[in-house]
Amino acid sequence: MQPSGIHLLLTYKCNASCDHCFLSCGPGRNGIISPEEVRKYIDDAAHAPYINHFFVEGGEPFLYPELLTQVAAEITGRGYWLGVLTNGFWAVSDSRARAMLEPLVAAGLSSLGISTDAWHDRFVSVEDAERAARVAEQLGLEVDLMVCTGGPNEDKVLDKLKKDGFDAYASRVICRGRASTSNECRTGDHEWRLLTDCPAIFGGNSRVHLGPFGQIHLCQGLLIGRDARREPLADIFSGFKVDDHPVCSALAAGGPAGLAQLSMEYGFIPEAGYADGCQLCFEARRHLLVHFPDLIGPPEMYSVQPG
């Protein structure tokens, strides 16, 4: 296994609790990556030359602006390309947006991704997201506006962005985390036995997510099962074998349907229909969480409080 990118989940805490969040982030979530841990991961990356970029996500990383700037300086100071993903809640004025972004630009940030859509609009206005994008562009950053389609007033945000002169990347809701019970994922009619494709893990995905508590996500909520805080990343990646990972081996053999079959050995009963393979995979994982706690988590993502 040789991922080219490390996406740091700086925190699971977020100022928003969107219905379509596939990590179930929100104000009540805990966990944050420390500067010392980031420094360790960057040192590790030097021994894994296939890693060429970092991306900082959440939760909402701008809840901790000083930490975010320190992390950015650590990463870019070692020569890595860096991007950050946010919902733009902090861009309540041009001056505030500049105050938040200028230290990151000085630290070497290259790209800013901004999530905005009908779900985010309940917590962060589209106008604030647009302001964040405009100021970021003025400061020379590459900007990507990302919109999940579907939901209430499906085209409202895309239409506004287009009218205001912004390009946006549109994608569908991912039926994991809190999104698994959203309206967009509740009315699926795909027979579970036919959901045999898993592109998220076996479709050429070249990144992993590294979250608080040293957990490495192969796909959000599906863990390698080793602690990145205590082991070198290069050793973890070189030692990863699909056949040694019960959840991944089931996915490799039969996709989400294969994982459902494994879960059925532990009492899982599939529904008549699913929105997509991600939803089936997530629900099968939710059932397996108690049986494979090192390989599936964190528990809060599955709406289960940790013991």
C-alpha cells in the first residue's frame, strides 16, 4: 500500500451538524490532532517517498486557527503541497476572512476547498462561503467550491453560485455517517446482493485519512487497525495486507454485498433495498462495530457512544 496523500482529520468537532455529514461531525464531537502528532506524521512521511501532499480537513479545522496555521507551517516547511477544507463559517466579513487566511498563505497554503450546499446553508450562509472563496482567490489561493446535490431546494445553491460567477464541483450525497439516514439515502431500491462494487477502496483511491487517536481511515469509518501515533507510517502501509483484514477481505471478495454476508454471520439482516453500496457497507459496518472495534470507528460516526 503506497498512498500519495495524507488527509489529516484535524478534529471531528464542527460548528455545523449537517444532515448529510458522512463523518457525523458536530459541536459535541471530541478529538483533535496535536502539533506533536503532526510533526511525527511528517517525519514518518519522509520515509515514505510516495507521499507527496497533505490535506487538512475535519470536522471544521478553522475552529482552531492557531493550531491550523502551526500545522500548515510544519507541513509546507518540509516541502509538501497543502490544501485545507472548510465550510467558510469564519468569513463573516472581508476583513475577517483576510485575517483568517493571511497567516495560512504566509505559512505556504496552496489550496482552499469550501463545502457549501443546501444542508450547510442552515449553519453557514452561501454568502459567507462565497466571501471566503473570493478573498482566498484575491490572496492567490487555488479555490474549489464543493456542493452536494439533492436535499432541500436542490438547485438553489448551485444556481446562486453560477449567478454570482463561481464555478463549483457538484457531487452526490455519500450515504455514510449521519447521511445514511437522510432522506436522500432512505428511499433506495437497490437489491443488496447486487451491490458488489467498492470503488472507494479498490478503485485506485490513493489517499488515506488520518484522524485523532491515531486512526488511519482507508475509507471514512473503515480503519487499518494500527495506531499511527506509535508506529511509523511506512511500516503500517507496507505491512497492510487485505487478506489479513477481515472487513477489507470481505469487501475485496464481494464488495458491500460481501461485507453484508460477513455481517450476517453476526446477526445482520439486510433491508429490502439500499440507496447505494456505500449505505449497505456502512450499515453492515455499524453492525460489525462491536465485533471489530479496532477496524471500524470511531463509534460516534456510527451513532454509538464509546464505552
